[in-house]
Amino acid sequence: MPYRPSGDRVQNAYRSVRPVGRPPVRPAEPYRTGRTERERRRREAARQRRRRRLMAVLLVCCALLIGADLIRRGIGMGASASVAAKASSPAPESPSATVEESASPTPSASASPEPVLALAGDYPRSGPGTWVYAPAQGAVLGRAGTVRRFRVAVETGVPEDVNAFAATVDQVLGDPRGWTAGGTFRLQRVPQNVSAEFTVYLATPQTAYQMCRAAGLDIRSDGVPYTSCRTYGRVIINLSRWRESVPDYVNNGIPLEVYRQYVINHETGHQLGFGHELCPGAGKPAPVMQTQTLGLTGCTANPWPYVNGSRYRGPRA
């Protein structure tokens, strides 16, 4: 009977048999794999650091090149501009002229101009008694009430523009502190060919005297036509006062513009039916119907009939 090995022996025999020429397979070594991964990461980080350093060096080099080019161009342009300026500018006449020019003070931009107290220069004391009228119709001045119309005229030969004079009259009569503030009437300037209640005249002193004298009013002081006046349908502004104001205003530094507001409102106030008033007390505003042209008599200058929204009055003269 032939020999048969047992099952255990067969299995042991197979286990002991290996393929010829093939090395034995070793199990994986986890610790060696982890170390290799860390080394790979270190190498990658080192490459990135080298790359960043290289980029930084390149950027610095580019910046230096660009800066050098800009400096070179700036120097060249500056030199060209300097040469052009020297060629175009005239040579100074003398050293003394240069010193005088540099010593001249430069006016301050923030300094406010001094108020005009009176106008200098000569002007006519008499005229032909003929008139140049403002040609255009003005706006209705005031908020309520009957419209009362007026004209504006400047004597021929007077060095005042009729349109500028008319604009000043409109501004004063239409001011919220003016006569229309009461709301009982409104005012409107109209041309010469339109019917009007009264006319505001700017007249030379002699013509103003003749017009006022015809109505029984003497505007002279020491024989010289001095004040303005109102006659029926005529508000007459003396050119002397329009240009020179009066001593109490000038001596107190009150601008000419304020006196002009006063004289328009005062004489127009007579045309509207208001009489003279007196100073109510020392240091108080003068009523507009006070004869401020002849003196403030202790009051302060005030060109408006309405003060703080109310009609401002003084004792009746």
C-alpha cells in the first residue's frame, strides 16, 4: 500500500515551500512612512520660502529701476522748465526795484473792507431840472393790501445810474422791515408812461431846493440846500445827502448805505401819511420819522419803520 502523508504534514510542507528567487515580504512600517511625509513637507516649505525671497528681490529691483527713471525724468523736466522760465522772464531793471517790490505788503484775504461812509469826488450842485426815468416795471413789494405805484427818476447829468438807483429804492421799500411790513398796502415801481401815486426823484441840491421851495419847504442850512423833502406826489432826495451822508452818521462810523435806507424810508413815510417823531430816549433806536439828518439827539441810527416785527415809533414832534 503506497505511503500517504497525513493532512498536517502536507500543510506544513506547503508552508515551508517559497518561490525561488523572490525575497520575503516584510510588513509595512508606519513610522517610516510618517517621517517621509514630514520630510516632503519640509522640502516643499523650503522651496516656497526660496520662491518668495526671489520674488521679493525681483520687486525691489523693479522699484529701484522705476524710481531711478522717474528721478532722471524729473530732473530733466525741471531743468527744461527752469531754462524756459529764465528765457521768458524779463531781467530786473535794477536791484532797488526788486527790493521795493518784495517789501510791498500783501493784503490779507480775510481782512474785511472798511465801510463806505461817504463818496469822494465832485458832483454837480445844480442841473437842468429834466429827468431820466427807470424804464422797467418792478415787482410788487409786500405781502398784502392795495398796490400803490410809484416811479423813479434821476436828474439829467447826475452821475448816478437810474437803474441802480431804482434797484436801491426797490430793495429798501421791499425790505421786511420797510413800510410794507404792516400788510395794509403793497408798492410797485412802474415806468414813466404808467399812472403812479408818486415819484422818487434824485435831484441836484439846487433843483431839490427849487422843488421843495415851490411847496413852501426850505431845505437850506446856512444858505446851502441841505436836507431832502417830500411834496405832494414827489419824494425828493438831495444828491448831496445821497453821496455825503450827514455828520452824526459819519462820525459814528455808520455806513452810507444805512443813511440811504433811512432817507428813502423817511421821505416815503411822509408820502404815506406819517409825520415827524422824536427820539424816545438816549441810547434807544431813533424812529425812522425822526429828522436824523439834522441829528440823532442821543438816539442810535435806525433806518427802518419796523423793528423786531413791530412798528417802531417815537413821541410825535
